[in-house]
Amino acid sequence: MRSEKKKKRTWLRVTGIIILLLVIGIGGYAFSVYRSLTNAVDTMHQPIDRKSDKRTEEVSLQNKQPFSVLLLGVDQRKGDKGRSDTMIVLTINPKLNSVKMLSIPRDTRTEIVGKGTMDKINHAYAFGNEEMSMNTVEHFLDIPIDYYIKVNMEGFKDIVDAVGGITVNNDLDFSQGGYHFPKGEVTLDGKKALAYTRMRKQDPSGDFGRQHRQREIIQGVLREGASLSSLTKYQSIFAALGNNVRTNLTFDQMMNIQKNYKSAAGSVEQMTIKGSGSKINGIYYYIVDDAEKQRLHDELTAQLDVK
């Protein structure tokens, strides 16, 4: 009996020493990660001079207020400013532990705020960068858009490679960019992921199918980036983010989001916009009627807890 107790105490001491060493090691490792992260965020940070007409006071992330982010995927190739072919509005409510993800079809016809013309919503970026994109989406949905995150889709392959590749569940057999994507579980490196997101013409769902694949890629990157195996790749991950992502979120704001909104990430609801395709003066547009806009507005204002 004494021998068993002695063994238990010995194992407790050994376990305690191992845990202590791990904590010390992780502490030094965490500092290295923290330093790399702050450097990446400094590079990513791109403030803009803009005030939302839908917010009387700036949203407080410290006080856990619901907020919105416009995610812009810009197909920006060499010598070309590009257009925001991916436009996703994320609304996060920590009280409801809820995230709503709304993809806006790039051909959606709306007023380009600041330009004074009716055009495809993705043209707003080409006309006036992030500010005009935020103002136009804010007007289209009649909700406040608080922050933006812009991802260079051409460089997105670097981010996928940095996390070690991703796995998606493909629901359509197709070929694109010299690669074949069979139905079922598919593992993608950066180049394959880029080709996977760019396919549109072969998809019976058109742009909606493309949006679905884009969301899969984004969620795959987030999933792999949050995994323990990615801890050893943090330097390449942060370097890829620094090179290809721009946002008006500061480091402190990101830390507040990580601290106060983490539980909301467990429940992500994907929303869709109902509309119809139509040609106006020979140009294809996606038309969203007033009733559908009102439905989206009501759901998103409830999520953001604004009137």
C-alpha cells in the first residue's frame, strides 16, 4: 500500500515537473508568436478615414457590442487594381453566440455610393477602394459596416500553403485551371485552392456555387489555422497574412475580439440573397427586390442589435 502511494506521489511530481517545463517552454514560445503576430498586424493595418452614417457612436469591442465586418476578396493581379469578386458581410453577436455570414453576388445591381450611378456592387472597389465598398454595402443592406478585411485572392494561395493545405467537401465534379476536382473530400494546396474558388461557368448554381466554394476555403483556412499542428508554422502563416491581408482593425481590437467574441465563432449561419438575373442595356445584373432587401435588413439589424 505504501509502495503504491509512493509511486503515485512520484508520478505526480514527475507530471508536475513536465507540466512546469511545458509552461516555461510555451511562455517563451508564446512571446515569439506574439512578436511575430504584432509585426504581421502592423503590416496588415490600413486605417481609413470614414464614418458610418448608421452609427452615432463607434462600436465598443471592449464592451462586447455586436459588430459587422465586410470581407473583400480582391482578384488583384500584377498591373491591375482588381475588383472585389468576393463580398461577404459577417455580423457577430456575442450575447447570442452567433455569427451570420452573408455572401453578396458580385453582379448585384445597386447604387454605388460616392459615384452616384447604378452598377454592379463589385465595381465599388474599382471606383473607390475599401471606403466606397463599405459605403455601398452599408447603403444596400441599410446596416452599419464597422470594419473591413481585404484579402488579395491571387496571394490567398500563400495563406493556404502556410497552414499546410486544407480539406474541403466538394459537391460538384469539375476541372479548372489544369486541375480535376472529384466529388467528395478533396485536399487542396494553394494553387489548387485558387483554381477551386475561381470556377463559375461550369456550376449550375453560377455565382452562388462559387461563393459556396469561397466560404469553404475561408472556413478551411480558419480551421487549419486554429489547429495545434499549425503552431509550428506560425512564422510562415503570419508572413502570408502580412503580405496578402489589409484591415482597419488594430491589434488591440483584434485582441478584444479574440477575448470577448470567441464563443460566437461556434455558431456560423450562412445567409443567401434571393434575386433574379436580368440584362439591362445588354449587361447582366443580379436584381434584388425591395422585399428581399427588407428581409435582409430586418435579420441583420436584429443580429447587430440596432434599429
